[in-house]
Amino acid sequence: MTFEDAAAKPSTPGRLSRERVLHAAIAIAGEAGIASLTIRSLAERLGVKPMSVYYYVANKSEILDSIVDLVFAEIDLPSLDRDWSQELHTWAQSARRVLARNSWAIALLESRSTPGPATLRHHDRIIGVLRGAGFSVATTAHAYALLDSYVYGFALQEAALPFDSSTAAEVAESIMQPFEPGEYPHLVELATEHVFQPGYDFGNEFAFGITLILDGLAKALIADG
């Protein structure tokens, strides 16, 4: 069952559950942003009184911890028994897809001081893959920080872009229109020879970046040994 399916079901006090509460919270955050998520808005979404919500969650902080954990649970965990680079490439692509569906969560993923089991399992697995590949503890720390920064940073940038793949050329043209010809030649070159080309999709840049990072980590692994 997806987050959307669970949140869409009709709610009555007798059918309320912690799962229903959390999936409704995710639906609110997805539709109107995390700032719109309150106990009151959650109760209205579920068709119950606010006190009914408190039976399942203590406060908003617990809700945030729990829905972040649900997002982490959606990300495919890499295997400890296969090629580390390919596994991390697959993990990164999964993380990007999950964050694209839940862009409200990006800023929260590393901010919770009481992480849930899925969150901890996720972090432990990535570290385990790196350690199993032979990275030292220190290099594992460097690699994990790099991977996190790239995956979450790309997701944040992608979510903030004022265009999608179908409107990239149109938006870029409107941005450049007020400026004199030749004022920003390198931007124009990039736009006309790359962004404006048929089939351009900013999301395709992700694969280039994660491949470059993993290739660099492979070289670091050799040096680590």
C-alpha cells in the first residue's frame, strides 16, 4: 500500500490507527508542505477530534520522527553480499526516486534526534557496505558524508527547480530574455547546446554525478589498502 492509498481511505474514529495517522500526515506534507502539518490539520484530514490523534502520537515531533522513518523504509537497502559500487549506485537511484515523491522530507532526513529503526537500519547498511568493501573507518566516514551530500543535495536542487523536463527550454528562455545578447555567453551556450535540446531531463545529470563519485571512491579504496 502506498502513502497515498492509505491516506485516501475514508477515516472514522473506530477505524483509526497509528498507520492511518502517519500516512495522513505524509499526505498533508506532500500536498501543502511540512509547515501545514499540525495536530489540528491531521485531525481534520482524518475526520476526528484532535484528542483522538493524541491517542496514537504524543506530539508533532513524534509524528515527524515517524514519517521520516517511513520515508527511509521506502529506500531500497543495498546488499552486503554483492559488488559494493553497483549496490550503492542502485541505492542512490532508489533514494532519489523516493525523495522525488516526498520532497517535503529532504530537509528532515538528517535532522531528527530520535531516529526510528528504518532510519538506523539504512545508515548502518550503507556503512556496512563501505566497510565490507574494505574502506577504513575514516575513509568510510568521508565516503558516507560525500554520498549523503550528493544524493540529498541533488534531490533538494531537483525539487526546487522552476521547471520540469518538458518546460526546461521555455523557462530558460524567459530567464534569459531580459538580458542583452552576449551578456552571459556561457549560460547561453549551455542552454542552447544542452538544455534546449530534445529529450533534455535535469534528472539525467544524477547518474553522471553518482558514477563519478563511485569511480572516485574506487580509487580511494585502492589507496586505502
